[in-house]
Amino acid sequence: MTTSVSAALKHWPFADFLAAGKGLGLTDPPVIDGPAGPTVVRDGRTLANFASINFLNLQDRADVQRHFLDGIARYGLTTGGSRMTQGICRPHLELERELCAATGKERAISFASGLLANLGFVHAMTHHMNLGQGWEIDNQDAVFVLDRDAHWSLWKAVENLTYGRQLFAFRHNDAADLNRILSRLEGKKTVVVFESVYSADGTVAPIGTLLDLCERHQALSYVDDANGFLLYGAENRPFAAEFDALRRADFVMVSFSKSVGLEGGAIAGPTDPMLALELLSGTSMFTAAMQPPTASTATRIMRLLRTEPAIVDDYLRRVAVFRERLAEIGFPPHSTPSYLISVPAGDDATAVELKDSFLARGYLVPVFFYPAVPRNKPLLRLILNAGHTEEHLDGFLRTLADLGGRLGLGGAR
Ligand SMILES: Cc1ncc(COP(=O)(O)O)c(C=O)c1O
């Protein structure tokens, strides 16, 4: 079959852009066959996988798979329409109720992804909507204050707000800087946005301290808990104080693509804004929702993680041991002991060599380059998978020590 390419495309310099980035191996993704989990079959080769955000690997459980199939039989494959035109499908309603129970919030709304939850929230909180007959809302006077390292989806959501008037940024995890900004916004309709756990380097927000400031300055708080959801907060887990404080946030956003290992996102918060979000977010009414079996299985997994806390406890214990072993071989990870493990990988050229050498030896190890991290400060961003065997971990550490020695990285011994 012949394909036609418009001559007008010459005005967009995509070809030059792709050619310039070819060396990084990011411009034409390899093909994956079979499920992506602790291992992955990529272009026909089986690799130990340190890239998957489905780190609890619950999709491997027979009961989870059965539940998903049962969800198809009971609810079908698609919602087939929006909540406004048809109504809320039962599995979405149950998911939202479960999320309310988990977060201590009154009401929740689900979206097809976490990104759409973030975009929809900011849209609803900053827009003017006139539906006629006196049914009108004007939120254009809202002000957003974001942590500088907030996720791409959050910065995308606020990109039309005028910086310095409707939009401010505070230094990453810096409560004093947030306080300085909020002091200047006294009396404004302000929303403070930060993450619980930051995906690039695994840092954790001082959640309680930041929420104290929001309360003191009467600003609303919106915490993107995509990466921390269902992992932390219990007494015997890391970051207990930070995550217990999360219950005080006005709004908590979650993604179901991380600990839950499916796809979708949601926001939990007070009843009125949550109900209004269905109408005002745009990303609820004007796009597809989570598929019903996915929503139903997300609820099932949330309950599973509550009733079988050993799933997360064991995982976090293995993460802690793995971090210690990285330090022992001269690659101490970022000092925040979260499950998102980042290790400096030299400069860009060394990091590309490291990544390629890992691949050649059977390990898929992601490297984060700019803009995910500052320029020429690439990071190995490792995610241990609950399905990794000890052989996977031993082999990875041996390979890192060897490659590190060859490339002059870390304090390799
Ligand atoms: C902090 C943060 N927020 C939002 C998202 C988007 O979530 P989703 O993958 O469900 O769209 C991600 C995913 O990478 C994330 O790390």
C-alpha cells in the first residue's frame, strides 16, 4: 500500500529532530511481545526489566485475571458513553467509593488516566462556564502554586495561566519558599499543587508541613499521589508521618498505573467540587472513561492491598535491601528511601553507553535524560519489580559494578 505525505509537512522540522536524537535510541521504540513485568520480551530478546511502573506485578495473579474476565462478562468492554449522557457505570461508582474510603474523602471521580485527572482539575478550577439561565461559574480569578518539579501533566494543565499573576512556582519541596509565595497571595483564591513522591528521583514531599502552610494561608491543596498511592502511611511503613498527613489534603489525585498496575486515574475531595468536575473538567465529559473491567479490577486490587498488606510490606523490604546493596557496590541511590531508585549515570554520553551495555547483557535499565532531569545529569531510574528473582537482582548488581568500573562511574569497588 502506498502512503501519501503532504508537501506541507516540509515546514515542520521533524526529520531533522529525529535524526539529531537517533543516537539516544529513543526515536523508534522497540517492539514488546507478551506481558511487561519483571522480564520483558523486546524485539525477540528476553530482558530483566527495571523499567516497569507495574512494579507489584499483580497482573500475574490468577485471581486478578479471573476478576478482570468476570468484569468483562458482567459489565462489557466499554462504558459506551459519558456519565452525563448515560450515567455512571457500577464499577466506576464502586471504584470511586473505595477511593474515598482509602483517602478519607467525601466523593471521587475517575478518569481514563491520571494525566486527564490533572488536566481536568486545573481546567475546572480556573475556567468560566456559562450554561445559560443563570447557571454560571467563574473561576478565572484562581491562582495556582506548583512545586517546580511537578509532573509534566501538571505543568501542561497550567500552561495558559499567566506566570506571576495566576501561576507561581516554589522550589522543590521547599516549605519556606512556599510560605514566602503564599504570604504574597493572602486573600486570593489559591490552590497549592505538589506530588507525594516525585517520579524522576524518588524524593518525597514534606506533606504535613506543606499542608500546614496551605491551612495557615487558607489555600486549597491538591496532592498528586500517583506514585505513592497505597504504598506508604501505615505505622510500620516508611514515610508514615508524611502519608498520614495526606488525609488533610483537600484533593488527592491518584493513578491506577503504578501500584495498582492497571490504567486510569481519579481525584478524591469534597462533594461539591467533585460533582462539579463531571461538568467542568472537560476530561470527564469529552473523552472516554476507564474500561469497566479495568475499573472493577482496580477496586479489587485496592481491597487486596488493604487486606493483604504483606504484598506491599515485602516489596518495600526488598527495595530497602536493594538500595543497601547498591550503596555497597559504590552506587548509593538518591538519599530519599522511596521505591523509585535513582542513581547518577555520569554525563549523557556515558549514560547512553551504560544503557546500551546493560541491554547487550540482558537488562532493560531506563536512563532519564533532560528534560526529565537537569541537562547532562542523567539518572538510572530503577524500579524493582515484585516478580524479580534474586538472580535478576544479583545479576543486575554484578553488571552495574562491572560496567561502572569500565566507564569510571560511581565509587565502583
Ligand atoms: C506524578 C505523576 N502524575 C501523573 C501521572 C500521570 O498518570 P497516568 O499515567 O495515570 O496518566 C504520572 C505518571 O507518570 C506521574 O508520575
